[in-house]
Amino acid sequence: MPTLIHGTTRQRAENIIRNGPNPRYHEPGGVPVNDGFSMYVDGGPYVFDSPEVYARGKARQFPNEGGAVILAVEIPEEIVNAADPLLPIEGGVVQFVEGFGIEELLSVWSALPKEIRTL
């Protein structure tokens, strides 16, 4: 199973572990979105900023959320392959959206190995 990572804050990572990713996450002070849940292949490549850079930015933006962390999750390959085909895994980004992997991911979420890596 490939390991995918998501840069975030500790509070958010703990919530994601408990409840699974929310493709309609509404950031404090932000507007509601429905853009899915993005992750990177552990070790890259990183076509955008690395998950570590993203996590540190979120920690600066939301200083009361426990600091920058990386959420690492082992996800079955068939679920990774079901993700949004507009972002092929070769680019390092895996985007789970409605109709492209998020339903499958959520259905097995509680059984997946997960860890929080402190930065």
C-alpha cells in the first residue's frame, strides 16, 4: 500500500484521523468549498509546495491548532488509482473528490494505518 501524506495542523490531523477527510471542509474564516481532499505521495515529487511547507503555512495562519504536522496514511493502491485522473500520481498529487475515490477512501478509513509526524 502506498503511503500518502497531507500537511496540516495537529488539531486538523487528529480530526481527520477520527472522522476521515471532509471533502467539504470549511476553513475558519473561509468560504465553503467542495474541492475534495488532496494528498501527496510520501517522498514526492512535489509539483506544488511540499506538504511540509503547506503545514507550516497552516500552523502560522492558525497558531492555536497545535503546530505543523504531516498526516501519513497507508492507502490501498486501488483507491489511490480511483482518485481524480486530472492529477496523475506520477505528479505526486492525489486528489480524492466525489466520484473519484473519496467514497472508497471514506469507506475503509477507520481500518487504514495512520500516523502523525511532527515537524
